[in-house]
Amino acid sequence: MKLIINNNKKMKKLKFNQNQILKLNNQTYLPFLIHNLPKKFNQFDTTQILKIKTTIYINTNQFEKPFITNYINTLNYSNINSNNIK
């Protein structure tokens, strides 16, 4: 799915893969539902967090590599894919 954002300077395309992982400006964002946020969510830089409808996307720069790999593997079995953007 592609979503286009217009911020009066340039158009940006949001690209989602099958697990709802977001790619934007060569950055990768992991999807979270509100009840599933990481424990240190309040310590993350707010410029690295996006909210689209009911899904919150956090830049992978905020996480360690082992967490990212494990989280992506668990996304296959999560219900986040059933709550995706329509």
C-alpha cells in the first residue's frame, strides 16, 4: 500500500510491506498497536514516531538489532496485520 503525504515542500510516499513495516526516506519504522508499545516508549525521540490511524510506527534507530530481528519475526503471528490500514 502507498500513502502520499504533502507537506508543501515535496511529496513523500509511504511504502508498507506485507508485515506493515513502513519505509520512509530510507528509514524503517516498526508497527505497534497502542496496547503493545515498548516499555521505554516515553524515552524515544518524538521525531522518530509516526501515528497512522490506529498504528504507531517507531523508527528502528530507537532499538537494538536483536530486538528488531525478533520483533519482525513475531509480526508474522501478530494480529497487527489484521488491524492494518485499509
